[in-house]
Amino acid sequence: MISRFGVSLDSELLRDFDRLIARKGYRNRSEAIRDLIRESLVQEEWRGEGPVVGVVTIVYSHDKREIVDALTDLQHLYYENIVSSMHVHLDEENCLEVIIVRGRAGDVRTLADRLMSTKGIKHGRFIATTTGKGLR
Ligand code: NI
Ligand code: NI
């Protein structure tokens, strides 16, 4: 079922919003607002105890053997929270790893932080997403 509701806001704020969503390619305000609401609900999931899903990406030099060992140890320690991982050899030296993580928000966050803060990692990013169960 679809509900409609009216929103009152400052016209300059609305103009800025319209400009932003046009740039992002939304066709109308409803779609943009739906996504904002879903994003807030996902943020809220990460504050709860329920299962969540995330993606960790890390870039490092495989010349540093201690990084490779540390990453393997960490992934075996948290094997229950790792759904899958992909390793790409970017060039002669650099590796990209994409690790899909799942579980309780606290555990998953700790694992992501530990992966990204492993000594020698050149760049780490974490996307906190959702199992989708709590969203329409
Ligand atoms: Ni292994
Ligand atoms: Ni590699």
C-alpha cells in the first residue's frame, strides 16, 4: 500500500535538494526521499543487535609478506563472519581484496576495523549495508 504525505520545508532547502537529486539522476523527489529513508533505516540496523552485511575493500602491497600473513590470520579468526572474498592482482606489486562480511553489527564492525587497520594497508574502505530483510 502506498501512503502520501506532505512535507513543509524552506524553499531554498528544497531548491538545493532538487538540484542534488537531479545531479544524482533521480526522476522525482519521491524516489530520492525513499532512498534517504532506507539509508536511515540501514544506519539504524547497524546500531542494533540483528544481522547485518557489509563490504570491506583493502589495497596493499603483496611484497610485504607480513601483511599477507596478518590478513590470512584475521580472516581465519573471523571465518564465521566472512561470506566470500575476492583477490585481484592490480599490477606487479599491488593487491585489491574485497571481503563480504556478515553477522552481528559489533562483530562485523570490529572485523572491518581490524582488516583496514592492518599495518601496511594502503587504503581501506567499508560499506555498511543490509540483509534487506528490514527494508521494503
Ligand atoms: Ni585460508
Ligand atoms: Ni595479489
